Amino acid sequence: MMLRDGEQAAVTVTGALWAVLDSALFASALGRLVWHVRQVQKRERGFFGRELLLEIPGVLVGFVAGRAVANYLGLEDSAAQGLVLIVSYLGPDGFQALLDKYLQREPKR
């Protein structure tokens, strides 16, 4: 079955869209967006504003930190993306609190 140019372009665009949606960077952005929306719901910030732009470094940090932890734990694909989303949602303060709690736990005997 031969595809016409328009159909081929639609298939290419759809494939590219799925590739973006299935990436860890998108998961990181989604995690920070969910956190941002929670702050808007609590009326601690407006949706559009400089705070939204200031989330961009958080997306990148969450992506790098989440991928590093996922790699350390041996996670791949969806599991790694889920971890990236969680790390991004928590942000630096939440991740630090989680890490402190983990490091202060009693070792198993």
C-alpha cells in the first residue's frame, strides 16, 4: 500500500509526537508542571508568570537527577521515566528530604 505525500507527512508527525511523549525529558516536564499546578491551586502563584519560566531549570535538573538514579538502580524505559517524573515533581527540596531519610535509616541486619 502506497502512502500519498500528505499521509506520509501525517505518519511522520505522529511518530515524532509519540517519540516526544515517550521520553524521560517529557516526563520531567510533566512532573514540574503537576507541581506548578498544585501551587496555582493553593493560590501561591499564578499559572502564567515568571514562576513558570523558572521551572525550566527544575525540569532539566529533575531529568538529569532522575536518569542518574534510574541508571544506578538499573531501571529502563517506563520505570526510568516514572522515576524521572517523581524526582521532577519532588524538586530539589523534596528529593533532598527523601535522600536524607534514606541515608538516616537503620541498616538491616
